[in-house]
Amino acid sequence: MKVSIIIPCVYINERAVKCIRECLNLNYDDLEVIVLPDKTSKKSKDDRLRIIETGKVKPGVKRNIGMEDASGELFAFIDDDAYPNRDWLKNVVKYFEDDNIGIVGGPNLIPDLEEVNFAERVSDGVLRNYLALGPASVRYKVAENRYVRELPSCNFISRNVGIKFDPKIITAEDSKYCFEFIDRGYKVLYARDVIVKHHRRDNLWNHVKQMYTYGRDIAMLARKKPKYDRIYFSFPTIGMLVFIGALFWSFFNPFVKYWFGVVILVYLLIMFLSSLNGDVKIIFHVWIISIVTHFAYGIGWLIGKFGREESEKVKWNSR
């Protein structure tokens, strides 16, 4: 079964080179690698590798260009700041023996500590925190195989069935891609042995922007095609609005003020306990950024739900 690995990127930097090299060294023979930078002067001597300049467009557009050029039965998507375990494709193809499986992905784990900085470690702690990210936190750790609603495009492999990425959105285009497979009757599988190593945002402000943008884009999807089983995407926003309303009311009602204080203390305690992990140096930062993540996502969701629709033009928060 031939697999086309598709790597969108702005330019081919050191991390992208590592990603390409690890893809070409996979323990799987029937593959091709398609790299899609804005512009580059780099050439390849490996006939399994093609480099296609795309101009300054969003990742979803790049992936669509890659799919149009690909010849594989399966598309394997990975980010340029990630790299796969050597058995990535060898492990995944067995799952496609089931014709009901449309997409398979797995853990995208943080690289070894010598490869990452402090902010990446904090971001990883937040992403693995169930109370910060909900069911999506499974993507960032090794867990049992399960069917899921969505997976991130830094690590998933899909059948070639003609479905394309939405060119207008930036961080939820992979969610929409998964939803379209589900709407066609396919299943999306999280598989614990389909592993890539993926760098996190290299400063905490970029992490917060990422969460804001994801909230905005997932709300845009909900606005276009609302479904009852996806209402959980709005939970952080509902919590944020309840917090703001209760805070305002507490200034005028002593009873509300008392119980508002109790609830906030309980929330802070639960979030702190959920932030405990083996890395003592980052616990405080994971706690604070997990809380900030709730508000960043919540604000983004409101903007996506009631603001203007995104265009295909690349903006500050697009890449």
C-alpha cells in the first residue's frame, strides 16, 4: 500500500530537514515524500522526495496541493517541526485492513528534553492536562486505542477518498477533515503505536495564541454545520461566561460573593492538582497556563461564533 507523506512548511529549516530525513529513513519502502514550502532553493537527489513551492498560503491549502500531486493510496500528514518514529507507517497500515477505518493517528509526543526549551515543556504539560484540554489531551500521550471524533494533522494518515482541507481555517482544518470522514461513514482511530515526536510552541504567548485560534476556528465550524454531539467544544466558553457573570453579580450580592469565592478556590485547587506531573520545575507554570488556556480558547470561540469569517489570506495568527 503506497503512502504519500505530505509536509507543509513556511520554509525548509533545520527542523524540516530532520523531519524529511526521518521520513525517508522509515522502516517502510512504498512511500513518497512531498514537501510544500512557500519558496525554496533547495533541491533533492532522492527520487522519493518532491519539493513544491506554494507561495504564502495556509497549511490546509498546502496539504490540498500535496494531495493533488500525490500518487499514494494513503496520505500521511506530519508537521515540519515533528518527526516520526521509525515504524510509523509500518504500524499504521495494518489498521486500514478494516474498510471502515478512514483516518488513523496516534500520540504526538514532545521530543527528548535536550531538544526542547522551558516553554515547550510547559506547553506540553498543559496539552497533556485533561482538565485543560479535555478529551483532546489523549493526543499528547500514549493511551489505549480508541475511536475519536478528531485528530491533529501533525500525525494522522487518511485514505485517499477525495476529501480536501478547508482553505480558510488554520488550526481546526484537521477537525473538519475528520468530521467529513465521519459524515461519510468512516471511523477515526487513535492508535497508541502510531507515534511522532512534535515540538510545542517555543514561547508561552504562542501557545496562548494557538489556543485562541483553535477556539475561534472550531466555533466557525460549529456555526457553519452545528451538531449536537459537538456541543462540548463550547464548554470552556460557557464556563468563562458564567465566571464573568458571577463576578459581576458578586459585587452586589453577599451570598453570591461568598459562593463565587468558594467555587473559584475549588477550581484553582482542582486545576493545580491536575497540573502535577513528574517535572517539578514546571508545575506552577502549567497550572497558570492551563487556566489561561481556558480563557484564550473561550474568547476565541466567541470571536469565531459571532465574528467575521476567516478568509484564505494569511494573517498574524494564521501560521
